[in-house]
Amino acid sequence: MNIRTLVLIVIAMLILSIQSMACTVAVISGKYTKDGRPLLWKNRDTWAIKNKIVYFNDAKYEYMGLVNSHDSKGKSVWIGQNEMGFSIMNSASYNLNIGDTTRLNGQEGRIIKKALANCATIEDFEKMLDEMPRPTRLEANFGVIDANGGAAMYELNNKGYVKFDANDPTVAPFGYVLRANYSFTGSFGKESSGYIRYNTVDDLFYNAMATNTFDAKFIMQDVTRGLKHSMLNIDLYQQYSDIPENTTTYTFFHDFIPRNSSASSCVIQGVKKDENPDLSTLWSIVGFPLTSIAIPTWVKAKDAFPSVLKYNEEYKNSPVCYAALELKNEVFPVRWGKFATKYYININALTNADNTGIVQKINPFENKIFEAADLIIADARANNKLDLSKVKDFYNSTDELVHKMFQEEFNIELK
């Protein structure tokens, strides 16, 4: 083996090993949500900041999910749902295989794809894990919900896995299982990460459970885009809300829920037991969460979902992700210095006293999407059937709304 080949192999291994990087994830039991249906959340942090939504019909079950834009063959999925109401996501863990010299393979995305293609229930997924060769060469947390009310987190290491059932009050007394980039069955120390993010989300989730406001919209707008910091005890939105627009204001930005490396955020709103699994909804903020917009999709509608979520050859990316990354440059305008480019944001670009910040402009449009989607979902629940003609009309109007928002509010004309 020559040096060039060896270097390429090492680079490939490094890329695979950091594929998932630092995500924040949760599984929420339907017993504690506002509408009685389980939720699955992933705030994705990764080097692969260009993302898209893809529909697949290449296996036992039809499915759809979040995919890296450069992954033209759709070999890996990072969160998704299938036609049976089975949904799955992951976060990397860094404290499960301490002292184990077995090399990791970075195949979490392929595990998710395989599960979506072949699993209808949590039991199917457990069977898949049981049949996995040992060592697994994996170190990750996998969150799963199904159409039977199942909701659980699995901590998977080289030797096997441990299940945390969100429906079990002795395991999840408040109905949710939350993880960042460490696992509860692993060692605790400098090798793992995400403790501050975990504590921030835990506070938000506990309050939502206690006030019966636990739903997809809450997670998308108050958690995914939240700028609270549990260790510093600050909220950047409140701290800088009284500064006039166009007043560049820098603040240190590290260990918040959204990070410079946040690529997308998704919430899957599941179904109740005996409810039609077609009603399971994938809510996706594709692109940097602070500058993108939430859009729902359903597997039953196949590939008819909004074009802004699909791969566009001109952008080498999905249009909504492209636009979000353009706006991200306004949030992180520093272009010099190894760490300054990541850890200092212009908070005034996101929120200001004149209500012209990026988040402030996005929210009204996003609220319209939530309102329209709620009508689709309410109708589907009343009839236990998704009306595809209404869904397609909704998709078309959402496409138009997103194009309009980026054009009128941010002067970004999407193809």
C-alpha cells in the first residue's frame, strides 16, 4: 500500500468517524405530549452542512428522510420515517467504547436507512440490533418511535445495546429520553460532550411537559432555535432584544442548542396506537436552523413534496438549505481567525428592537405553514386518512410561500 492510498484511507476514516458530530436528540412519549402522540427530535450538527429531503421506494417499505446533499445515491439517512409509522434518528456518542481499540465504521446513517427500509416496529429494530455482528463498530444513541405507541432510546456500543423506554416512568419520569453526545451507560468525563446542551433542553422540555405545550412547533421554534444557555443562565434573545436594527452586535456563541455546525433540525410527529400511520409527519428545518424554515412532509404523498426541499443541481444542494446558508453568513460575518468564525455571532442579525431580525422575519411565514398543516392533519385525523389532493395543494402553496419569503424578506431569489 503506497502513502497516497494510506492517506486517503485515513481521511475517509476520519470523515466517517465525525459524520454525526455533535447532535442533540430526544424521544418523547405520547403520554406526555399535547396531542397524545409521540415525538422524535434531532438537532443535527455535522460537517455536512448541505442537506436535502429524499423519498425512497427501493425496499420493503417506502420511507423518507434527511440526507446529505452530496449523497447522490442516498446511501445514508440521518432521521426519517416510513409508511408503517416507524421513525428513527441518532446522535454520536463518545463515551461508550472507552478503552476499546476496535475501529469504528461511522455507519450510523446506513443503519438508519436499513431500519427504515425493513422495520415496522420497535421490536423489529431490536431484532435487527440483536442480529448485528459483534463488535458492532458503532458508538451511538438511536431514538425510535412506532405506530403502536413505542418510544425508546438505544445506547449502542461494540458489545450490544441498552434500551431506555420513554413510556416507562421508572426510566423516563417526565416522558422523554434526551441525549447529546454521550450515553448514560458510558463513562463520564472529557471524552464526551453536550452536557450543557442537555441541561438546557431538559429545562425547556420539563416546562413544556408541566404546562402541556409539548408539540412539534414548540420544539422547532423554542428549542431548536432557542438561545438559552443553562450554564451561563442567559437568553440571547432577551439580552439583545432592545438594540436597534443594523447595529452590529457580537456575542460569544458556544454550547447553545443551535451551533455553528448545526446543519438541520427535524421533528417527527407520530401517531396514536390504531391510528393510520400515513398521518405520521416529518417536520424539517433543512439548513442552518436559525435561518431556515420548518416544512412538513408525509410518506404517503411520495415524491410530491415541495421542491425547495429537494436536491437542485444548480445549487448542488436543496434550495431552502442554500438560502439558509446564504443568510448564515450574516449571522457569522467574521471571516478571519480559526475560532472567531465559529464562536462569535452578530446577534443583531437574528433579533432586534425593530423586529427585522432573520428569526423575527421567518416566524410569521412559518406560523402560516403550521396553521395550514394543522388543518391538513386535523382533517386526516377526523377521517383517519390523509387527503392527498389537499396535501399536494398544501405542498404547492408552501413552495410558493417559501420562495416569496426569501425573495421579499431577504432578496434571495430561489430557482
